[in-house]
Amino acid sequence: MRATARANTNIALIKYWGKRDERLRLPRNGSLSLTLEGLGAETTVEFGACERDRLEIDGRERTGRELERVSALLDLVREQAGLRLGARVISTSTVPLGAGLASSAAGFAALAAAAAAAAGLELSPRELSVLARRGSGSAARSIFGGLVIWHRGSRTDGSDSYAEQLCTPQAWPLAMAIAIIDAGEKAVGSSAGMERACRAPAYLHWEATAESDLLEARRAVAARDFGRLGLLAEASATKMHMTAAAADPPLVYWRAETARLVSRFASWRAEGCEAYFTVDAGPNVAALCRAEQLEEVARRLRAEPGVLRVLCCRAGGGVEILERPAAAGRPAS
Ligand code: DP6
């Protein structure tokens, strides 16, 4: 009962920021992201390999909170498959070391796909997205490649809060250059960050505009309106960080270098280098661009003070099953 899956990470253009149900990881708003080629995780799950769940990430045995979170996802799979076996989980990250981009999105998408396949569950991509969401919200989007929407949904059981692909990487060849400003672990992760930000009065503005921003972004994708999509991404990231900075106590993810970098984009665009920024719950800056301008954008980012390195990624594909139990059927995607 062993299977291996690989998933790419994704970076949101319209951010997921806040949960309406912590246990089911139901978002307060829908979000939209780009899946990135080559930045992700490869995970093997083997049920029955040990009595209690064991987890190894990048060659190191993990316990405590990390293992608990993985076991909680495995429990959902065991429940659906009627299994009572412990599992050995071995995961390796395909993110370059020292990039500071440990991604729960890719990790939980690969885990959900590998665990479901190992248990012999035949899940549709949508069902897989719902399962991955229970591990980490953003993982719901990493099941798919290209531009992906994750619907907020309205049901209390979360069955309509899943992701789906809006556009393949081939249909709109976009890319991202990620400027690493700090490769260290962040002090306050996204889960805790969004929980704190939700309690800030500034969050009311976020809630009032997130769904309409998403609708606009969806329209921009349908019309292949790159400029519109880019500006909406910048607005979403900026608003998200405003809610964090207005929280009590304040949560400032940006560094001086983040602000300086972000302020460069408008003048780059005026010079014909069309890139738009986004910033996750950390100081690093991701630049969205068309694939043909990726090298130019990366060159400009590298030349800025405080940028340690730049990762270049084209839009990537969805989760893949690399190995599944011999008697099992078709891949879920
Ligand atoms: C800022 O998906 O890591 O990257 O559901 O608590 O695991 P949990 O949160 P997570 O949050 C991602 C937040 C974000 C924005 C985004 O990816 O949409």
C-alpha cells in the first residue's frame, strides 16, 4: 500500500487570508493562484510500514506539531478507506535549499495525493482538492496547474470549497521570479498571521473587497488582460499586509528591502518591463510576468540591494502520481 506523488507550490495573486472554520480550513474568501514549475515536494506514503505514523522530511525525522498535522490528514484518508494502519511518510522538497520557501501548499497536495493513492481511494481532482485543503488551505490549489481558483464555497461541510483550473500554463505562459530577501524561518507563520489579522478592524476592508477582487481577477484571466490581473494582485497583497500591520500586536512581514523592491515595479513597467509584485506572509517578493520577460525581470531583481537570490519559475502543472500500488486504477489527475 505504497504510493508517491509530486506537487508544485503555488503563489496566490488574490490571497487566501482568514478562515471561517478552523477545523475544516474553510476560507473567508476565494483566492486565485499560479502554480510554479519545479518548486514543490515529492512524497511517498506507505500504509502498514509502521505501527504509528512516522514522518521524514528532507532526510530528518519529524515529530510534534509537524507529525500531528500530517497524521490528521492521514486519519481522513484512513476513515474514507476503512483503514487502521500506521503510515511511513517520506517527503523531499524540490525547493532549492536555503531559499526560505518551505511550502505547505506543495507538501500537503503531494501528501493528499500519495495517501489517497496508497489507500486505494479513487478520488476526483475536486475531491483531492477538498482533501488537500484540510492539510493546508493553499494546498487545495496545488492539485492543479496554471492559474487556479479556489472557491470560497458556502456549505458548512466544506464540500463546495475546492479549487479548479482556470487556465493551463500553455494557454497563458506566465512566470514568476521570486526575490529572496530572507531565507530564514518566519517568526509568525501564515496560519497564525491570518488568525491575528482577522481580529483587526482593518480586516473589514479586506472582507468587503476580497470576493469582488477575485471576480475581477477571474474576468481578467478570461480576457487574458495581464495588466489588470497584475494590478489586482498588487492590490490584494498590499491589502493583506495592511490587515497584518494593523493587527494587535502588529504583524509586519515586510523588511526595508521588501518595501524598496515593491516600489521599483511601477518604474520598471514604465520602461517596458511588465512585472507585478506579490508578497506572502514573509519578506520575499514574487514578481509576476510573462514567460518571455522572466530573465529580464530576474536580472533587475538581482541588481537590487538586499536580494540574496532569485528563483525563476514558469507556470507549472498539477499534482502527479509517480508510483501507485500495482492493482490500483487510473491516476486521479
Ligand atoms: C499568505 O495555506 O499556509 O500564502 O491553511 O493555515 O495552512 P493554512 O494557511 P496557508 O496560508 C497561505 C496564506 C498566503 C496566501 C495564499 O497562499 O493564498
